[in-house]
Amino acid sequence: MTREATIAEILELQGRLMRVSMRDHSRTMVDEGLTPVQFHLLVFLRDRESVPTAEAAEAMDLRPNIATGVVQRLVERGWIARDISPEDGRVRLLSLTPEGIALVDAAIEEAERGFIGHLSALSDAQVEQLRGILATILADGADGRNA
């Protein structure tokens, strides 16, 4: 098999894995009445102290007016806090509330339990290979936090 064909197969498998993972996240979204965009924003904010609304909108590829509506609904539900920036009163900073953190953490834990189930089909050597592969892929900041 050529490298290109192997990469194509990896992409197809990775897509299937993402869809399986999304089913695990979808349970939380459905249970809580969240849209995918709302859930993505909550996950985006999980490991960040506070983020200007415009930065969150840009990171999620949303127009500012759409992001404002998404944020407003999450503020109303008590999952996001929206505060005025101390440096610039025109800027609103977003952060998760303790309730928002608990929601995201519960969704991540549910997805992790599902993934652990998938890993149980692998040998110890395969698990170690996968760990090394993922560490190498993420070493350059591909997880989005260092980009």
C-alpha cells in the first residue's frame, strides 16, 4: 500500500472514530438541550481563564452577532459567565461557571469511558504504540492550545 493510500485509510478511520466519539458527546447535548455550537463553545472555554467574545467567535468560525446569541443562551442557563474586561470596558470576557465546568467534565468523562472501552480491544503493545503516536502528533501543538 502506498503512503498516500495509507494516509487516506487513516483519515477514514479517524473520521469513523470521531463519529463514535461524537455519539458519546451527543448524549450530553441531547440531555441538556445543547446545540453542537453551544457544546463546542463550552468545550473551547473549559481550559481557558477568560476569553473575549470576539476571540471565541473567531476560534469557532462564527460571526460576532451569532456568537453573541449563543453566549447569551449559555449565560441564561448558568454555564457561562460574561464579565467586563478591566482593561477595556467595551470587551466582554467569557468563562465557564462551576456549573459549566461540571457539565463539560461530565461529557468528557462519558466520552473517555467509551474510548477506554475501544482501547480494551488493543494489546498492551498496541496501546503503547498508540500513546507514542498521539504524543508525537500533538507535540507540535496540534491540539489547538499552542497554535
